[in-house]
Amino acid sequence: MSWGRLLVSILGPLSVGWLGGAVTARSLRDWYPALRKPSWNPPNAVFAPVWTLLFLAMGVALYRVWGLGLGDPMVRVALILFGVQLVLNFLWSVCFFGLRSPGLALVEIVFLWLAVVATAVTMGRLDAVSGWLLVPYVAWVSFAAILNAAVWRLNRG
């Protein structure tokens, strides 16, 4: 058990979540409430706890795969994919809330979804538990993409 690696693995995704939240905060107060949303849009209070749990699961998956050793080229590929999806995760918040562009965010979330699936599959091949830990993240980003599309459709023009 490497406590330092575990700490970095968990704090990395949580930090990205915190940065995304910082980008989101102002728009949650003065822009997002005015948007038309589908009836199945979750209450705002749901998002922070769900994302926190997802970031924690991502951190544990990262810890487990990183622990397999950087000497394995597939571990390195998995870690690169993990980093790419983490950057794309943050950029979605920038597109949707920072730039207030559901359309741009919809395009961006397609790339995020692809990166998350690639990460989950690659990590799952290395460590089944890590792959399964990312399944809820794939599901949530899938839901977020559908929700993003609905918000864009309801508010375009």
C-alpha cells in the first residue's frame, strides 16, 4: 500500500472536480436557472455528491492501475487515457458553464465519452476492478450527454 500514490490518485480527480466547480459556480447562480431543462433534469443538489463519488472511484481505479508499474506499456497507455479524459472532463465545465455554450459542450462531451470508455476498457483489461469502478462514470457521462443534448435543443435559437 502506497499512501502517497493513493493520495495523489484521489486528490488528482477531486482537484479537477473542484476546478470544474469553480468554473461552474457563477453560471449556476445567474445563467443555468434561466435555461429550459427537461422534466427529468435532476435537482442541482444531486450533481456534487454524484461527481464526488465518481471522482473517488476514478482515483481508486487510477491507484490500482498505477500500482501495476510504469514499466508496462499498457499501464502507461491507461494513465495517458486517464489524463486525457480528466482534461476533457474539466473542459466540459468550461464549455457548458464557463462559456455558457450547451452546443459546444455537446460536441465536447462526445470526445469526453469516447475517452472515458477507452479509459475504462483499457484499465479493465489491466485490472478488472478498475474497469468496473469506471462503469458508473461511463453511465453518468452517457446520461450527461443526453441531458446536455436536451438542454441544447430546448434553448437553441
